[in-house]
Amino acid sequence: MVEVPDVIGKSAVEANQILTNRSLNIEITGQDEEGASQVVVSQDPPAGTEVEIGSIVTIHFEQP
């Protein structure tokens, strides 16, 4: 089991790095505008939740 980290406010690169460092997988939803500065606005499961290693964390992006 591993605790889901908080990636809200992070970029896609930062969120992916943080989650993969915890042996978690990432699924990205939300806007995809080339060149736009986007950050994570929500995640599921929420930070602090205990999940199995390899679980998927879904993150949603929007422009700040």
C-alpha cells in the first residue's frame, strides 16, 4: 500500500514524476491546449488515501 500524494497545482510533468516515484499510474483528463500553462485542479483518489501500488490516480487539468 502507498499513500496518494497531493499533486493539485502541479504541472503534468511534475504530477507524473511525483506519482511515478510512488509507484502509481496516472490518467490525465481536462483541457489540452498546446502551449497553454495548465495545472492539476482535482485528483481521484484524493491526497492521503491509501491505495495499492500500481493504482491509477486520475488528475484533471485546467488553465489557472
